[in-house]
Amino acid sequence: MIREPLPEPEQISAYLRSHGWTGEDPLPADGEIFTFSELSDDGEPITVLLPGSSSVVFYPLRVWDILVTVAGMEERSEEEVRADILAEIPNVKTAGTHLSKAGEPLTDNLPVTGKP
């Protein structure tokens, strides 16, 4: 089925958003439904459910469903999609430092001394 490690919800969300998926109606603490930008062959929307937490019992099953669906849309294997999702590092802000997707500090317009 799916190999470890599993991508985190933030990684999956970042990947989906950057690959033609739109987040719809966030579910309170339960997750988010994503819809693909194109319709299926039968004219129906293509959706996946991303749990809000990796600690829920059904998380591995939901991740597998997402991988199968995305792999089908991208005509790639589930493992290739999983590897790309794991490489996603959403932009995060920690202790006043902005990090790029690669985890490198962004230094544009920051004072050299660290003082404003």
C-alpha cells in the first residue's frame, strides 16, 4: 500500500495547491476538501479529502486515496507523487525568520545586524 514516511497534511496541501487543486470549505478541525481544476471524463468534479491531522486513525487511508487520485491525474506512479509531496516544505515563519520552500532563510530586506 503506502510506504513510510507519510507526508504531513501541510505538505499535501502545499502540493495540491501548487498542482491545480483548490481547497474548498475547510471542515472544522477535520480537514479540507480539494477539487481539481479539471472535471473528470464524466463531467464530475474530482475531489479528495485531506484530514487536518496525521494522528487520525484513517489518515494513511486518506493519504493513499489522495496519492492514487493525484497519480492518475498526473499519469505517474503513487510513489513518484509521494516523493514529490515529501519534498514540499510549505513556507513557514519561525521566530521572525521566514524560510523558503528549501528551508533556507530569506534575507531580503532584513537588517544585517538583526536589529530593526
